[in-house]
Amino acid sequence: MRKPIASIFPKLAWSMLATLALACQQNQQEQPETPANPPDPGAIETTPGGQGESKALVYSPLYPNLPPTNQFANRIDNDIAYTYIGERVRERHAREDFFNRYRTFPRFYFENRTFTLEVVDKSRTSEPEVIFNLSMDHPSEGDLPLTGRFFFSGLNTVADYFIGINFETVSDEYQDGRHHYRYVLRSKGEKTNIEPGRLMEMEISFFLTRNKGVGSDRGDANYYSRTWLMKLGTPGMIPWETQGGFMVPNAMAQASSPLPADALTGGLTTLSEDTSAEPERALQQMAMNLSPPHGQTFVEGRRIHHTDFGSGQHSEAGNGVFEAMKGKLGPDYNQASCISCHNANGRGRGPLPGKPLHTFVIPLAASQTRLQDPHPRYGSHLNTQRVDGPSEGSLIVNGEIETTIRYPDGSEVVLSKPEFEIVAEESVSTFDTLMPPALIGLGLLEAIDEATLASLADPDDKDGDGISGRLSLVQDLDTGKQVVGRFGWKANRGSLRDQIAAAFADDMGVSSSLKQLEGQGIEVDDETIEKLKTYLATLGTPPRRQFRQKDVMAGETLFESIQCTSCHVGEIETGDRHPFAELRQQTIKPYTDLLLHDMGEDLKSQIPGPVASVKEWRTAPLWGIGLAADLGQESFLHDGRAKSLEQAILWHGGEAKGSRDQFMSLSARERAQVIAFLKSL
């Protein structure tokens, strides 16, 4: 058993957090008293939902200051539209649904394979033209020149364009050690006029210079870019779908057109339609509007995410050994890499009877009468594997308890609850089992202003709708300040950095400055955590699918009418203070309020969170949930007990009981429509 040292020893941390919660009248559990932190001069006092609670909540904003002016901000100056993008190379074209290699990450994607693109769009001026400035760390002067293609035609292939050109090398103009290329696009005919409002699709081909292992033992040399859609005269790239019509007779594919607002789950971070038939990679892509400073950091963060911290091996073959991360694992751990728990960046897979589980987080407590104390031998979490020797114990499922639910129309659904057991040398009776959640949209959730979340809270149910969501106020691991909890099943982490540090320590046995483990030095530095944070924060969200189908639209209306959106809030706008420009002021559709809600007796945990009671859970975001079947991850709720979305709904109780009962009263067709809507997310 290993324990965090100094101020973040588990028992002390629990006590400090509990005291903060108690001061805000949030925790109904008895907590030991602990001296309060010094007051934060930048703290905000608010009344949740404006409902006049007896004592206002006090918290510190996660990002209290407006960020500095971003030189890469998409904007219009003097009728010129500027667009800035950070990106990576691709192995195939977007519409090739037979190769299925557009969304893959090629070998050694984290070396020499990212670039930045500046688009200077002068279509509004008296001399209309569009200037493309591209830069890379590695030269693209190999088998052929850097090539650009503009205005999709689909004439002979699904990757044909009306204009194909070669970029000019202009590195001498910059003298900054990078390799720079430029092309100036002007009108070349009726179908390619440079004029405001015109849609222009484009892509680029790279022919990297064959040196430094490029083109041999460290990956290939020839690649493509992402396929982009622009509206001339307007800054920024547009998430697209293939509904733009056929540009020429007998075209091989339709042109792109902007996705409607209803389909943009993550605002302009939303990915385009999956036209390469790769749903298994839908949760692993760069945000559509990724800012130039984050392109290389994203791929380096992804490398960390996919690295085995024991062997240093990448989860995808052919990417070598990451020596800097090798040998940092354990000694006690659950899985050796982030991707092992968060397969394809999706939710974990549910439990199977008789098989040990290594992907679940397993919080422990000393006993039912000492819930805030760690287990005397195994600490605050059980680890099911060890680098050398036998593990602390194993988590298994002995069987399932079944319950039959009967609808008013006579149809039945069988719900099953797994019976978990910990097999260990010393008895463990008080524990929880928490399944890994999906990872998309985390940066956007972090970018929501605290005031927005506070406005959704109604802890005393003053409006009488039966919903009494409340903020979780927790201690920031870095500053010690009280912040709004956003992450984790019990909303027990307030920032992505804290969530990453906790996962490193609790699940992989890896120590950091934010959560240092007893007997271990700092094994991952702040830069490593920042890279992983950048990767997780800037993953694009998949667009909605089948959103035009009548049953899906009817299901959306029903979802709202039975008050599911009282907690699963359909639309929120992010704030303007997050340090990542691409996450600011985005209209997103996460279907969560990030608040704590009482979910009833059937879903209660054994151990409370720092603020949440045993019956309270943070509203789980629903974006991307429709891809669960494609990823083989149809396990829902905190312990994976629900094997379908219908079962997940039927397990809802507490504050959600009214919505569940209304769902049950719907006709079979209407219930199917609600499920069709959820599968469109």
C-alpha cells in the first residue's frame, strides 16, 4: 500500500474537502473539523439558481483572469479574414470508405508530422485572393512538391478537385528554423471564383523529405491533410457533411456542406461527418478548430496516453519505445497505460461474471462506520496488479441479481446488478466499483463558467420540479483553493490537471507534483501532465448522426417533454477565460449540468465523495453515447450494470424517478424514439 505524502495524505485531504463542503451546507455526512484555507481574494460568492439558499456558496474560479490576446485568433481585420489551424498528417483521403485510413495516426505521428496553416482570405477586398501559409518542423520537399487542392469536384475519384497546385518554398522569408510554404489562390473559372459566401473545400498532400528516419525506419514520407471546408469571407474551418450536391455529372461523391447547428455537439470543435467509415476512431481526433500552438502538443500528449509505463511500448505497433516513460509503473497499479482503461477514448467495458476486472477504479473505506478513513492495509484505492509479486487483490463478479420491470403495456425488461467481490488477503467489505468514462469534450466542460453552472443549481428545489442539483465544491490539488468539481462520477475533481494526476497516482502508481506518493519521487513532471491535458482537452466531439430522421426528432421532443433535460441539459455556452482559445465561447451540447443529483436507493454507492452523498452522482454527459455500440462499449452507469440505454433509464431513481416513470408510460414506439434520439448523440 502506498499513500500520498504531505498535504495530500488521503485522510487529511478527505477532511479538508469535507470541511469546505460543510461550510457551504453541502454535505449531509458528518465530517471531522479541519482548519479552513486562507480566504481567496478572487473568490466568488453566489446563490445557486438565484433561489435564496440560507448560505451562499464561495468558490474560486478555475481560470480567474481573461487570457492575453491570442495572435492565432480567427478574426476579420480590414475586410480580411484570418484563419489559423494546428494539424497533423493523414494516411488517406476523407471520403475513402474502403481504405478506412483517414482517421488513423501513422507510425511516429508524434515526430515531424504536424503543421500549422494560416489562411489569409481577401475575398472581400477589391483584389480577391486567398493566401495559404503553411509551416512545419520537417521539410516537405521530397518525392513531389507540397500540393494543394481546392473546390471539390468528385470527377474521377472521391478525392478530385477543380484546382490542384504546388506550394512555393518561402522559408528564407522567416529565418526561424521552420520550413515555410505558400500559395496564392485566385479565381480560375466559374466553379472556382473567389467571392464572399462561397464554400470552398480543400486538402493538402505532403511529400516529406526522406531524412532523419522519415520514409524508412521512422514512418512513411507521403501523406495527406484533413479535408477542410471554408466559407470565403468568414474566418475558421467549418465541420461538414456530404450534402452539398454533385458538382459535375457522374461525380463520384457529393460536395461538402456545413453541418447544421443541431449536429454540432462541441461547437466548432465538432468533427465532420465520418465519410471514411471509421466509427471506432471517432473519439480520438483533433478538434476541428485546433489552435496552432496545440498541434504538436496534442500528438505528444496522445503518445503519453498510449504508452505502457512499464515497458515504454506504444499501444499501436511500430512506434518504438518511449524511454522517458519506461519503468515508471507501480509498484501497485490497475493498468499500465491510460488507453488500456479508456479503450478508443470511450467508456469502459462492463463486468463479466467470473473474470477479474483491471479497468475499474475501486475506492475503499475502512468500514461502513468509518467511511472517510482509508482501508488500514490497502489505503484509499485497491490496485489489482503489481509489477513484482502478488497484487493487493482482485475484483471479480460472482453473479448478478435480476429484477424484472413491467411496462404498463405489459412488456418486460430484465435489469441485472452485478455482485462484486474483492478477493484479497485481508477482508475488504466497503468499496465501490467505478467504470472508466468516455474522454471527449473534457476541455469544453472545463471551459464552462462557474456562474453558468451555479445558475443551473437548485439545491433546495425552490421551483418545486423535484430536481435539486447542487454544485460540488472541492479542493484544487495545485492551489488548495475551493473550486467547482466537474470530473469524476462524484464530481470530485475540479480540473483536468487534477483528474490526470489522480489517475496517474491511483490507477497506475505514478507520482507527480500534484499527487506525490509515499516513497516515490516525482515520476511525471508538470510538462508531461500539461501535454496529456492538452490532448484530452482538445479532442473533437463527434457530430450527431441521423438527426434528420423523423423518429430521432420525435425522440428529442419526448426526451425534453419527460424532463430528462432538467439534468441532462442540452445546450450550454462555454466562457471566455479558458487558456485554450479553441474552447472559448462555444455553444455545446453535452447533455449534462455537471451537478450532483440524488439518484435513489438502487444506484447508491457505499462510499460518499468529498461532497456527494452515497446517493448522489454527477450528471453524466451524453455526447458520443450513440457510438457505444460501434465501440463494443454498451455498458452504462457507474458500475456498467446497464447493458442498454433502455436499462440505464430504468435504473434511474431519486430525483430522476419522475422522468423514468414518464418514460415507462410512453408507448413502445415512443420509447424506441427516445432511444433513437440518444443513439444519434
